Amino acid sequence: MPLSTGDMCILAAELAEEHGNSATDYAWHAYLSFEADGEMERAEFWFTLSILLEDILTYHLDPERPLTFH
């Protein structure tokens, strides 16, 4: 079952709160690992999560507000 954008934002916010800046390193490592294994769907998930984490940690995204993709 795919996650909604809101669910992904909540997950990213929880990871950012728990792990701080290291969360982006974890997500990027997971992305590279899954991509190397040819698991593109999982790689794309972690790539997207790494972008959300970076935006949250640099204060460009407020995880308390609804997320809209255009």
C-alpha cells in the first residue's frame, strides 16, 4: 500500500526529530543501496524521503502544515 504525501511528510518529520541531520545520510544511503540492487521503487521512495528530510531540516517545509505537490 503506497504512502500518501502527508504520511511521507510525517515519517520524514519523525526521522528528522529522532536523528537530526543524520537522517538525510541514512535516507541517501538507503537510496543508493536500493538503486544499486535494482530495486527502483524502493530507491525512489528513499530519494523522495531524503528530499523531504532536507527541506524539513533546512526549515523550507513545515511538517505541521498540509503538503501539496504541484
